[in-house]
Amino acid sequence: MAQELDVGTRAATAAFPDRLAEAVERKRTQIVVGLDPRVDLLPVELKGEAVLGRAEAGRAVARFCRGIVDAVAPYVVAVKLQIAFFEALGSDGIEALEDACAYAREAGLLVVADGKRGDIGSTARAYAAAYLEPREHRPPLADALTVNPYLGEDSVEPFLQACRLHAAGIFCLVRTSNAGASDIQDLTLSDGRPLWQHVAKLVTEWGEGLLGERGLSSVGAVVGATLPRAVGEARRAMPQAVFLLPGVGAQGATPADVARAFTSGPASALVNSSRSVIYAFRSSEADWRAAAAAEAARLAREVWLAAGW
């Protein structure tokens, strides 16, 4: 009976882009705050504990993430946890990761796991199970996962299956914001297009059968906000994909740079900001939580205006 109830609950869950659209319209924000907890950058009150050992560092990171979630929850729709910073602390870091995911959900936020996973089918299947599938009658660790599609469709299919069966979402790397992205993603194909535009075409095809009621797909795309022209080209190539836009803040992009990403609706793009929010206290006299809240609120206002909705 418990299993039947669990299946029914999952079947009734709205598609990821519909859950996202509801949150965006209700809260009038498209901001995602990245949780990138670096022990060396933690507030003094937590850093002193973190340097005592890995277990203490894990607990300090968990407290930091909880404090940031409390501070930014009114101004954002989701948090994006950079898995590497948690993995660096071993099992204690994974415990902190799970704690942060659960705490963000309790605060009413969507959870994006930033792992950039992508591997052959059986391994990708395990990644999908780890992050996007229910666990012993508990919800999945995350609502969505970043995925590296450059190994081809067979490496993406397990994640697409999680979207179909468990109302998950994925964000495929298409044109990223790092400086070295041009080494591969901008290579010119025989038809004159850059490689990333071919990946954008694949993302569109994969997402066609996974549209929510709002017309947005569960298959989204990571597009760097530091390249405004590419943002516009990507939107034309992927009109139904939700964009995850890194680069606003510490990497130098501004809300105006991403305005073209929102032409498919107010929830058709998410602006991620990590360091400029969670470490805002380093350039402020305010408490670390208050500084994060103020920066998140400012970004939410500016992006909503730039989006034009």
C-alpha cells in the first residue's frame, strides 16, 4: 500500500518547468543562488570551527548553507549546489550536501544539483538515480541536475528518463561561461555553425516530448551570461528550453546582458549568482546573512526589470 501511495504521489507531481514557473510568477524573481561553500572563505564565526578537521568543516558548511538559505529564500526560486565543494570534504561533505538540499526544500525552494554529470549509459543511470530519483520513499535529492551532453544521446537518456518518470529537470551544458569554452564549443562545423549550436539543436529535440503545461521543457540549457550575443542566438535555437545563466556578478555579466533569454516567458531563464551573493559580506560591514539577503534582493529586482515581465 505504501508503495502504491508513493507511485501515486510521483505521478501527481507537476513537471519541473511548471513547478518553476509557478514559483517565478508567485515570487516575481528568476534568481538562483549558488551554494559554493569554500572553507577558506567562510565567515569568521564558522571558519574557526572548520579548520579543526573534516567533520567540523562539514558541520560548518552545513550551518553556512542553512544561513544562506534563510537569508535569500524570500528573493530566489532555487539554490544550486556545486557538488565539488561538498565532495572535497568526503563523507562529511556529502552529509552537508544532503542537509542543504533538504533544508532548501523545507524553505520552499527548488534544488539544482550542479554536478555536470555525463557518462556512458550504465554510469549515467547511476547518476540519475543518485540525484533525480526518489530514495526509499523520500523525495529525490534535487529537482534538477546539470548534465554534460558532449558524450552524446546515450549518455543523456537516463536523465531524460528521470524527467519522464519523476518530474525531474536537467540543464545541459550548451555554451558555458568559462574562458576555455571556446577551445571546443566554438569549433566550426562543416556547415559553418559553431559546435555549441549543434548541441543546442539536440537539446531542442530531446526536450520536445517533455513539455510542461506552460510550454517549457524539462530539458534546459546552461548558457553563459557573459556572452550576450550567444544568449540571443541560443534562445532562437532553443525556444522552449529553460536557460540556466551563470556569470552575473563575480564573472562580470549584468542583468541587461541576459534580457534576451526571457523572450519565451518570465520563467524561461534563471540567473545564477554564487560568490557575489554568498560572500557579499566580504565587501560589506553587514552580517554575512544580511549581506547575502541584500545582494539577492538587489539582483532579483534588477533581473525582473531587465526581463521585461
